[in-house]
Amino acid sequence: MKLCLVFVAAVVCLSPGIEAATVTHAPWGQDASGAPVELYTITSAGAEVKITTYGAHIVSVRVPDRSGVMGNVIVGPDSLKEYMRGTNTFMGATIGRYANRIDHGQFTLEGKTYHVPTGPDGVALHGGLAGFNTKTWSGKEIRNGVAMTLVSPDGDMGFPGTVTLAVRFTLANFHGSPALRIQYTATTDKATVVNFTNHAFFNLAADPSTPVFADMARIDADSYTPFNDHHIPTGVIAPVAGTPLDFRTPHPIADRIPEFGYDHNLVLRAPGLESPAAEVDDPASGRSIQVFTTEPAIQFYVPRIPPPPTPAADATGVPRTHPPYAFCLETQHFPDSPNQPSFPTTELLPGKRFDSTTIFVFGVMRGSAKGR
């Protein structure tokens, strides 16, 4: 079977036949407690993925551009020490127990109120101050990838129940193109709430100093969840029509980008693995990414970074740096769902199993490059 992907600038037919991936792993240092950390490498004919047991972070995804040159489209540190720094802990990480935000770090479940540690803004973000992104997981080689497992005890960051989460990362052919499939499975022994995602930062130019604002984006969402000053949803589900969040037809990310960039929860029209929920292509490199997911929403995150100052050096003559350019497509449930009865539930009960799949498909556009 062949799948013809239609982009704004080109059409490319990708043929099947990606060979089975090889999987290796090696020591990658120790976490703050002295526990050993490993780095897994998954390699196929068309891609290479590296994942570490620390935070189940995706460290790199190397795929070709239109000239066949391999490049890493994941933005983030390349050493364990850097991942353990406070400013880098979310980059490429598996996020839990609750991805995104919970207002005041508080929710009530079965008549009992629970409290999750909050940041200075009074909001619990990505599972509290020491979420799953800061834990060292157990890793095991599987066919075409690695299975990561984490047991979160009852009371971890204030959440009820002992939750066991298994995440399978596999690299294989999906409709004739290399794809990273992420499958989440979770169980609990007590009623709780869960919301998992991977917080990969992508730059299809394979250069975090290159802006992503000219990338063409499409997101299959008719609506979104407006929020207050702390990014907590108001409870309304509003249409994207007439707003900067309307990506139903492809256009450059920069076209209507808000002053501080994008950090918005978009409600997907038809979650599932039959058609892409989102796609972004980089006209300059020719690289593209498609996202398929069973989750009901995508958090579209694009920090808007001002240009570096001129002259680009501080008083000591050392060149100034600025945060990397990237975009995130975080597949997940809605923010603050435990406090929003009208949102899809994030409750997980004993005897039930949480299952979710997200697939990142990496393609190449044909045609001449376009400047940014």
C-alpha cells in the first residue's frame, strides 16, 4: 500500500518496506540518587531514535531532509546532566501523572480533596514539582523499540493510588514512512486521575537556532479551550474560526501567532489513527511530521522568541544565546479536567486500564527549497 501525502508545496508518495529496527542500549550515567540510567538506540533504514530511562525522554530523532542528509529534529540536551537541570526537565520527557495544568493543584475525587504541589503561579504543572519526567524508569528491549515502565506509589505528588505506567516506543513503517509509535498503558489500585503525553520539542530544520515560524502547520481542530491569565480553562469550548488558532487549512506558524506564541489546547475533530490530527512541514529542509493520536486534544506550544540583541555579546565579550526555536504537539486530555465536569473525564478506576497511542510520522517533501 502507498500513501500520497499532500502538502502545500508538494506531493510525495512514500513506498513501504522499512526494514525491522535494531535496538541497543548502554549506560548513560546516574541520576541524583545514584541509580543507573541507560540510553536506548533504535535504528532503522530511514531513522534513528534515542530514548533514555531518565524521565523516558526522547533524546533524538534523526531523519533525512530532501537531500538525504540525516539530522536530529528533536530539540533538547544531549547529556544526562543537562536533562537534570530545572530548565530542561520537560524537553522530550514523558509527562505524568497529569500533563498540563491543574488549577491550584487541587481536585476532588470520590468526595476527597487532593493537593498537588504548585509553582509560583499557584498552578500544578505536568504532575507537580517532581513529575514522571524526573524519575528513572525501567527499560526493556522489545521488537523495534523499548518498553519503559514506572510505578508511581500512592500519594506520589499528592495523587491517589499506586499507578503502573508502561510506555512502548517503537520505530517502524507506518504507511510507508518511518514512524515513532508511543503506546501508553496504565492501571491503578485506587481511583485517580491521569493524563500522559510526550513533551517533544521539534525543529524540522534540525537546527535549534533556525526559527520554525515559516513552517506550514495544519491541525484538525474546530475548537479550543479558552483560558485565564494562569492558562486554566474557563470551561468553555470555543470555535477556532476567526482566531489565531484556526489551522484547519495549512498556513505558516507565524501568520497569526499571538504576542507570546502558542500554548493552547486544541480540541481534535476526530481522534484516531485513521487520519492525521496535525501535520507540519518545513519548506526549507523538506522534512515533515504528521501526528496520529487516540487522544482528544493537542497542546500546540510554540514559544515566540525575540531575535538576539545586537551586538550579540555581553559585557565580557561572550556571545549571548537565546532559547532554541521549536514547536510542540502534545497529544493529551484537556487541562484541568478534574475540575471541569463538562470535559472528557481523566479518571482511572481500579480494574480498568488506560490505553492511548500517538504516532509521529516523518516524511520528506519533494521540490525545491524555499527560504525562510
